[in-house]
Amino acid sequence: MSDESMPNAMRPIYTAVVALTDAVCAAHLNDAYASLGRRMALALCRKMPSPLAGGAAAAWAAGILFALGQTNLLFNAVGTPHMTADALAAACGVSKSDAAARAARIREALGMRLLDHRWMLEPPGEARARRTPPPRSRR
């Protein structure tokens, strides 16, 4: 998704939000989350009207990572990476309730659902596994 179609008025907001998501991802998550965070911020900035136009950048950054975390089961201790919702909100410098509220608005604006393939991380080797047919059974 190119940022060429982003309204000029949204560019500073995008830059501020992405600086925060990138910093949190570098410290606590991974590059895949950072990439999805940038893509989601861009999608939200292109919405008319953009939900990111009002409110603090930290709250929207938290909402983006919270929404991605919910979709990718970040809060499930079995997966990797893993963070609690409280820890993610604290890393973004906002309350958990603020992060959750922004995430709900984001999910609504983007029509997201649990395990939404558009916003899923792709585990290493997953793309190769999809292209390779399963072995035939011998009977």
C-alpha cells in the first residue's frame, strides 16, 4: 500500500503514530508486527474521515498494536511473541482501557475480525507450506 494516496493533512499524524508503533515493536515485539502496524496506520489515515485525526498519537499507536495483538493472539501465552494486554498498554504509555477502546474503533473502521487474514502475521515457512501440496499417503 503506497502512501501516495494519503491526504497531506494526515502525514504528520501517520509519522507520529508509526514512530511509536515501530519503537514498541523494536523493544517488545518483532519486525512483522512493525510492518503490519505501518500498514494499518496507513489504511486508517486513508479512511475518510480518518479516526486517527482526533486524539493522541500514543493512544492510536496502542490501539493499532492492541488490534493486531487481538487478531494474532498476542495475549495468548502459548504464542511467540507474547505480551499481556497490560504490558502492551504500558509500553505505549496509555491505559489498557484506552488501548482497548481505540482497538475497537480500529476493528470497526477496518471491518476486522478475529484471525482476519488481512492482518495476520505470517510465520516463517508458512508461505512455502501453502505452495507445497501435502504428501500423498501410501496405502
